[in-house]
Amino acid sequence: MLLYIHIPFCDSKCSYCAFNSYVDKFHLKDSYMKALEVQLKFELKRFNVASNSIESIFIGGGTPSTVPASMYKALFESIRPYLKKDIEITSEANPNSATKEWLTGMLELGVNRISFGTQSFNKAKLKLLNRSHTPEVAQRAILDAKEVGFDNISLDLIYATLGDTKELLEQDLKTAFSLPINHLSAYALIIEENTPFASKPQMSKESLKLTNWLFNEIESFGFKQYEISNFGTYQSSHNLGYWSYKDYIGLGSGAVGKLNFERFYPQTILESYISNPLDIRVETLTFEEKITEQLFLGFRSSLGVDIDILDKAQSKRASILVDEKKLNLKNGVLCNPNFLLADEITLFLYS
């Protein structure tokens, strides 16, 4: 059982961001954190969560570092009896709001992993993406996290952006690996609806050749790729929980939860969520939808796919891919050696 907590507050809205987040509703922070507690109590019963059964926590957003560490205290006290021992507890953070005080406060609450939304160390690119920090602030925040006591530090980089070159990305990687990180996420810029970039499709410029080069370059620094976007000498147990299709509680406005064949969607309108955090839409998945999701996720990660979940026709097609060395079969698990082909492989199994 995993737990995801969504914090929908941001200092600024990035040009590519389609997540549920707000830059003008900071006055609702206190009431929002209290609403999270109400939903938590309900979800613990719905998911029949026993003591010592939550395996990992991820606090995402939005920008969790825009909420003072003190405001998380009551929520953490409510969660603590349900946590397994020595679990991974991650919080995302933006460099401009992750002060030493905030980092120290979160560490004291039990957060033991920080993931920084760095995106780039190039000043012009940060401006293009409408990021609110500078390259220097990003580097300082990561060094501060290490100094206050975080051993597990990750950062995000965005690629496939208009203007990206090998030289620019190479410098981003050089700077990233000069910092005390043990995990890196590399995300291709995707143009989403209802974002400032929606009217500027030219902002996304992905090249398979450049993507392959980038992934190989990251691995040359000793960071092994274990999922299509994630690399590290450390592998996030929370990320792997998603890829292995574990159930998870989704806490907060815009979060998503999953239990067996049901998926849960709390209100995305912030005021509506605060007014009634238990107004949650339920979606029921079919067996075929569940299998399809497991295939997409498994082939995008090092976990692979258990061959036993395939039907007869899919198993036959999988054998073709094994013969062609597009998939590897070991101990009953199909593993994909090239995560970039995950979607195509899944579609082929359904063809």
C-alpha cells in the first residue's frame, strides 16, 4: 500500500504544467491541510489499512515546499501508526521555496528523500519554461538538502524543448552530477491542453536520436535506468510500487487513488475539495483495462511483466518478440531492454 499526497499550491505556473495547482490561493493552505486529514481518515477505512502497512509516501504537487513544514505535522501524526519501519518518504520541492528551515522541518517529520524540480541549469531555458528559480538557486538548494541531512536527493531535468542541443543538455548533466544526488528523472516536454504552451506546439522538439544519446549519457555517469524516465544509484521504492501495480491512496485535490479494480478521483476544484473532501468520483476498471495498464507500466520499467497475465494470443506474440530480442524472458518475467519501445510492444501484443 502506497500513499500519495497532493499539494496544489505553486509560486508560479510553469508554461508546460497541466497538474492541478494554483498560484493565487495561498490563503487556503491551512483549511486545505485540515481537509487532507478528513480524507485520510476516510481512506484508511476504505482501504482497510492496518498498522505498519503503508510502504512508501510521496508528497507531490504543485509545490509541497510552499507549505510550511509545521502545517504537515498533524497529518504526519495521523499517518505515523500505519507506516512500516524505515520506509521511503519523499517530498517534491522547488529550489526557490525549499529553504534550509523548510528542509530541516520536513526531515524532522520523517521525510527522508527530496526530489527537486530543477528542470535545467540553463538560465534562458528556465525563463522559457517560466521557472521561478535561477541555476544558482537550484544548486544551492540541493547543497542545502545534503547539508541538513538528506542522503537521498533527486532532481528533474526536462528535455525535448525548443532550443535543446547536445551541448546544452551535456552542460545540464555535468552540473547535475557535480551535485550530491543519487537519482535523476528526465522528462520529455509534452504539450498539454489548457497550458500556456498549448498554443505553441513548436516548443516541444523531441528527437529519438537525441533522447537515446541523453539516456546513454546519463548512464555513463553510473546512474542505471530503471524506468523510462528514472535513473539512479538509488531506486525509488514508491516509483517501483506504481510500476508493479500496487494499490495506493491518493490524498488531496487532483490526486488519484487505486484499490483493486477501482480508481478514485477527489475534487479538482480546490474550494470544493476543502468544502467536502469526501466527494470522490469512483471509476471501475474492467479486467482488460487492468491488464493493459499492467503491460504499459511493466514494459516501461525494469520490473517487467509476469508472462502468466497474458492470454494465449498475447503469449504467442510475446514469443515472437523474445525471438527477435525485443523482449527478454527470464524466470517467467518478460523484460523490455528498451523502455522507449514500451508502448509499441504493448500495442503489438494486442494487435
